[in-house]
Amino acid sequence: MSRRTPTALGAVLALLGSVLLAGCGALPGDSSGDPGQARPTPVTTPGPALYSDVAARMAEEGTASFVFSGIGGGETLSGQGAMRFTDGSFDADVTLTMSETGRVRAVLLPSASYLALPAAKGLPRTKPWMKVAPRPRTRLGRRLTPVVDQLRTSFDPEGSLGLLRAARRVEEVGPATVEDVPTTQYHAVLDLRRATAQVDGATKDQFQSMLDAGVTSLEYEVWVDTSGLPRRFSADIPTTTGLYSVTGIYRDWGRKVTIAAPKAKQVFDADKLKG
């Protein structure tokens, strides 16, 4: 088992490297255009104010489902999931599929997280789940913790939409329709240094690596419906391996979702395994 674990981890981390910024997006600003042509003054709102309003509406609804897809570096990525959240708490059941590494599923709960890796990546078919405690006691559990942290950061709206707090002003692009739902599209340019100062862990490391590579701003687009709920995001992310493009849709706000731990007989506990 211990010999197979690095292969499984490598597969998951390869997925997460691309997924991490899906919720926030990153693209150097484009200053092209005719400098002699006057532009109308855009309608703007403070980023922290927009985030506060959207976060309050999400907390009121409490649940949502989502789908996303992306392409970059010769790889394609797709996924779907459901999430449940209140102030200070976030649960999710997420499935990701990548052409090279197959399917990975994660159930993220406050008490523990569970990773279901592809059958060929180290775990037997009868026990496809690996349990990771919030504070693991073994080396294996500690090695899996960054994977869980990256998943939480990727899909928790507080970590992705929360980056609006780093935008001094958010521009209102105009009306748009997302899956027959009327929305308003917003565009924000985030100061990467400010954003880096507001996050921790894996996200902070990712942002710092972008700063080190010379990227100083992030461009973020979100579509918000007339009730104040986010409905879509779209981003292009420059990386060392090329441009990564991703699109995501939020659906079914307020509908009942089932997010539960897998059956005990299907689970390996990382705290009870050496490696």
C-alpha cells in the first residue's frame, strides 16, 4: 500500500494544480485599444460590498449544485458537484474527471474528508475511499492534507468568490442570460498582492508563485442573477505550461442536496495506515 500511495497522490495533485484557480481566474490586464477614443465611464461597485451581498444570499439559500469544464496544457477537465454551506461551514461532494488521470471524487465534511481515487491508482475496488482527518496523526494523512485543502479552497465560495474582497472596484458589464436566468455580468481586476495577503495555505502558495512569475493582477468575471446569487464564472488562467480556460455554472440554489460520508466498509482510514 505504501508503495502505491505516491502514484495516487500524484494523480490527484495533477488534477488540483489546474482546478485551484477555477473559481477566481487569472489573466494579465489588456491595455490594448484606441487611446484616442473616449470610453464611457463604467458603472462600478466596491468589490467587498458586492461580495458581502452575494455571500449573504448564498448563506440564505444554503445549498447549490455546480458543473465546470476546462482545457489547458493539452488536458481537458470536467466535473460536477453539490455544496452545502452556512457561515463558517462548508460541505461538498465533488467529482472531477481528467483525460490522463481518470475520475476522482471527494466528499468534504467538517469531521473528515474522503477521497475516492481511480481504481488503478492504488486502492482496491472494494475500498475505494481514503479518509483524511482534519488533524491527521500519520505521515500518510499529513501528505493527503494538502490535497484536501486544495479541494476545499477550490470549491468553497468563500475562497473563490471571496477574492472580490481584493478588488477595489468591480465593473458592471451589463445584462446577460445564463441558462434562461436573467443576470448581470461583472468584471473585476484584482490586485494579486492584496489577494495573496487575504488567503492562506495552498491558495497563498499558488498566488505567490504567480507573483514570482511576474503576474501582478487577476481578472475575474461573475454573473449574478436578479436575486443576488452567482450563476456563472469564466476565466482564462496563464500558467507556465500555457493558457488554462475554465467555465463553471451554479444551479439549483436552495434545493435539498445529499452530502454524506461513504459506508465504513468502503473506507481506508489514513490515520490507521503507515506510509
